Amino acid sequence: MSNSNPASDPYVPGSYSTESPTPAGSGTTEPATARVGTVVWGLIVLALAALVIVAQLGFVTLNGTYVLIGLMIGAGAALVVGGLLFARKRDNDTTTRKS
């Protein structure tokens, strides 16, 4: 059996908004910020790439175990510090909730 009503088209010309989406009822738009985890994992990938290049050029001989331990310690510290800084920044922002 077919539906006699045509499917509604989700795209309606001229009905889009240039504002970034916000949670329902917030009424404010906040600029998008990079997540701490994304930045940390990006730095890890860049560090690994740099270490591979340095090792291939023969400037230094790397022990894989020590490299991984160092990267994990650095990544863990960066995630903890970044999370604390983000929480601190969030706590300093003014709230619009009514209590």
C-alpha cells in the first residue's frame, strides 16, 4: 500500500540559518572550540611522525618501548591538564540559569 501524501521535502529554499546550532532553549550561541582530546591525539600523531622521520634519517636510534611509554605519559598529562583548564574556564563563565 502506498501513501497518498507525498513525502515532505526536508530542504526548503531560504529556510536555513547561518547561526551555529544550539541546545534547545539555550538562546545563546557559543563559538565552537576544539576538544582537548582531539588536540592531544593530533599532537601524538605529529610526534610519532616526527620520531619516525628522525629515526629514518639516522640521527638517533629509538627504542619503541620507551617511545610509547613517553607518549602515553605525555598524552595522559596533556589530557588531565587540558580537562582541568577546560573545567576551570567553564566554571568562570557566567551562567544564565535561574535558580
